[in-house]
Amino acid sequence: MYCRVCKKSVTEAEKFCTGCGNNLQVPGEVLETLAVVEPATVTPNTTSMDTQNQNNEEAVTIEKSLLMLLFALTVILFCTWGYQSVRFLLASMFGVETPYSVIDGVVGLIGMIGSGLVFAGAALWWKENISALPFLTYGAILFGIKNIFDICNEIIIFANMNSVITLDMIDELALDIGNQLFQLAFWVFVYYYFKSKVNSKMSNLN
């Protein structure tokens, strides 16, 4: 038996608790057993953990999809601009007239180099290698320069046209310039997206 107040073990012969002086003759002041208080169990918040895991999986899926897009895009652009550069070079060597200008040849060369850099950077980051950032950075910069050259070239060609300029021709030029600006914005996005990813991985390593 135990005293209700101090939980000291007592006997039936005792009238007062020797530990706290509690009157044990009063009904309810003597406990037959001590209640065992079970420690509170903390259950993990599985809902938040599942949500976080799902968000991480979605982020990885988006990243891998963007990398696969870059793989396909850089291969196509390398072939396209490589063809344009080689065609302009051969036409210049053999004195054949071509609609391409010197700017087209320079743009083609820039596009080829930029494609190779972005492809290499995407391949490195597929393995989460932080050395991918310089390749993606310089590749995106070269593509941005290419887009600016393309815009200037479109305007120069349009200004040197001998035919009468119509509203439809202006609309076509505006669409071409808008297309180049969209591409420029895409490469800016690629640069900042992978820069944040690489910097985040570097901070985790530190």
C-alpha cells in the first residue's frame, strides 16, 4: 500500500505517513497500487513526410525532363547550324551566290559551339556533377549572343529589301523577332535554373 500524497510505502498498522504526515485513516488516503504512467509516444507526421517526398520526386522529374529536352534540342540545333555554316563556307570558297551572309556564318558557328557546350553540361548534370555549370553558363551565353545576331540580321535584311514593304511583311518580321526573343528568354531560364540547382548541391556538400 502507498500514501496518496507522497507515494511512500505504508502498512495497515500505520495511522500517519512517516514521509509526509498524511492521515492514513481517512478513506482514500491509502492507495493499493501506484498507477503506472505510460510515456507519451510521438507519432511521426507521415502526411508532411509524404508530401515532401512527393514534391522532391516531382522536382526530379521536371529536372530530368528539361535535361532530355536539352539533349534533343542541342543535337537538332548542332545539325541545323552546322549545315548552315558549312554551306556558307563552301559557297564562299567556290564563289557561289547564296542567300546567307557573313552574319549567318558567324551565327552558325556560335550555334554549333553553344550546342556542344550545353549538351556537355546537361550530360554532366545528369550525373549531378557540379562541373556542369560552366558548360551550361557559356553555352547559354553563346545562344543568347546568337539570338541577338539573328535579330540584327533579320532587321538588316528587311531594311535592304528592294521591294515595297507591306504590313504583312512587317508582321512576318515581328514574328521572327518575337521567336528570337522567346529563345533568348528560354536560355536565360536554363542558365538561372541550373545555376540554382548547382549552387544548392554545392551548399549541401559544404
